[in-house]
Amino acid sequence: MPHTKYDQTLALAGIYQAASLVKQIATTGNANNAQIESSIETLFRFDANTVEEVYGSVSGVSHGVKILRQHLGDKPSRDIDITKYVISLIMLEKKLSRNNRMLEEIDKRLKNIESQFDFFPLNHENNFSKLGQLYKDTISTLGPKIIVSGEQPFLSNERNADKVRALLLAGIRSAVLWSQCGGSRMQFLFGRNTYVDECEKILARI
């Protein structure tokens, strides 16, 4: 089924949402819990029929849509760190897409984590720890590693580090989705106005 620019925009916003939350945790030690959960939930929506369903609803990625609009607008207000994370996630997705063994490993371990949700709800630190370890064992080995900038007390906190890695994994999920929807680096560079128009339409409906 062909995907629309709306689908591409939601998926790209998902990458920006994950990157923005990573920046917040790394620099302040905190981020909106509902937004974190919305991003992490995308890792476990294996059988979604539409892009919107991957995010639960449009509201699940509304923060990302706002950040995307902010970065691509006529008078863009870009955050260098967020931009760096987004570009790195898109590049890592390309490497991951060529590694079938790693894709299978990620799928198997995500389903194993999901099977424990009766004991540990999604936002339990045990799940963040497992997702963080999954990122370290897989995506982090593809190289180059994403260097997260922030305040050392927050970065050295293991719970924060697990959340950052889990969100980077969610960012990869959205990057995979964006690629599946026909997104490309050329569109990212030269199709900004189209994405901005879609963002404005989405935000007007939220």
C-alpha cells in the first residue's frame, strides 16, 4: 500500500520526538513521562495496520510534530544536538536494514520484554534496563556510536542512561518506519516545505 506524505511526516516526527526527549533527559534529568511512554510503546506495536496506529494516535507523536515544525520552518529554531541525533538515527537505520540477523535479534528480545508486561508495566525501570541493554548489544555495535551531550550528573545516572538508550531505540523504530514510508535523506534535505505544511495541518487538528 502506498504511503502518503502524512505517513512520512508522522514517522519523521517520531524520530524528532525521541531525539528531543533524549536531549531533555541528558540536560535536565527529566522529560514528560507520557511522551516517553508514547515513544517507547512504538517498539511493541508489531502488527499496526497504519502509521498512526504505531503511535497509538496522532497525539502520541504531537510533541515530535511540534519539534519537527520548529526545526524545518521558514525561520527555523534548530537545536544542534537534536539535529545531530536525528541524522545519526537515520544513518544507523540504514545500517540496521542491511543486518537481518540483528533485526531478528531485536524482534525476539522485544517480544520477550513484552511477555513480561503482566509483571512489569511498560514504564517500569526493569523494562528500561532491558531496552537499554538491547540497544547496547545491537544498535550501539553498528557504529558510529551516538554521543549524547548533557550534564554529567544526569548522564552518569544509570536510570537516565537506560531511558536515553531506550528512546534512541524508539528513534530507530521511527527511522525504520520513515524509510518504509518512502522517506529519504534527499527528501529530508529538499522537501522541508512539504513536511512543514503537513505539520501545520496535523497541529491544527490536535
